[in-house]
Amino acid sequence: MEDERRLLNGWKEIASYLGRGVRTVQRWDVLYKMPVHRPAEKDRSAVVAFSNELDQWIKQSSVEGTPYVRPTILVLDVPTEDTLSNCKLVLEIAKFNVLTAFTVAELLATAKKFDADAFVIDTLLPDPEVKGIGETLKQQYPRKPVVAVGADGSEIQADRFVEVNRPERLCDTLRELVGEPKIIPSRELA
């Protein structure tokens, strides 16, 4: 790494500069607020970074010494037959950490208390507040993906839509958005 200020265009150049993979630096951006800039000011737009800012950030961050934690998914779901409840089990079997909220109010309170990596919303819930939850989550947590389970034409603002009763597609979507959960033996964490 150099002392001069270089402009790095895109995730590949940033990852190359830091000597890491693209998915790793994207995860660092979300988890550790890595100093990247989005010229279009949108969460999913192209990114640039300055080498001197990255160097300073690396010196001050705790990235290197942080143990791995599996991605945590916060799910809004009411336990009823043939709804998201079946998908929650599949997410847990796929090794995601899963937190569950039964109401919109509980989801928002849980999101403040725990640092979830993504949100999954059941669009079929009868709660009228569900319609605005996607927009609320994107305002409060703009870098965290929101996945809606239900119909693509639902009124919920989401990054992705997954059909009901397609738990394998939900797992694939979350792996794409937050990474593959891994089980790391405790001897490797020491």
C-alpha cells in the first residue's frame, strides 16, 4: 500500500489494492463501514475509493482481528401454515443465524438491538403496516438487503422478491446478497 492518493474504480480494483477478494471487501463495506464512495448516491451504484482513505481505515479498524460470525437474517413472519415459517427452518438448516419478529413493531425494535445482515419480509401478512416496512427499512438501513417473500407485484419495497414456497430460492438469494454461511471449527478461531 502506498502513501499517495490513488483513485480506485470499482470493487475489483479496491479488492486488488487491499489484497482480498471482491466479496470480502463488499462485506467489509457493509459490516465495518469501509470508506467507499457511490457517485450515484445509491446503495447499489458503482463504487470508487481513495487509497489513502483505505490505508487510514485499515489502520483504525478491527477487521483483521474480528472472528467470523455467520450472516444474521431478521425475518418478519407470523407463524401460520404455508407461509414463511417453512422458509425460516430452511434458512437455519442452511446455517444462517435467524432472528424472528411477529409484528412490524417487533421487527424494528429487533433491528435496533441486533445488527442483522439482511431482512426477509412475508408479504402475505395481514398487518397493514407491512406495506410500508420495506421503505422504512431502506431508510433506516440503506446498505442492508430487503427480500420480500410473496408476489413480485406486492406493494413492499424490496431489493429482491422470492415466490412463496421456494425456500431454496430464498437461500440462494441470501447467499448472493450476504455471502455463504460457514461453520468454522473453534480451534480455527483461536
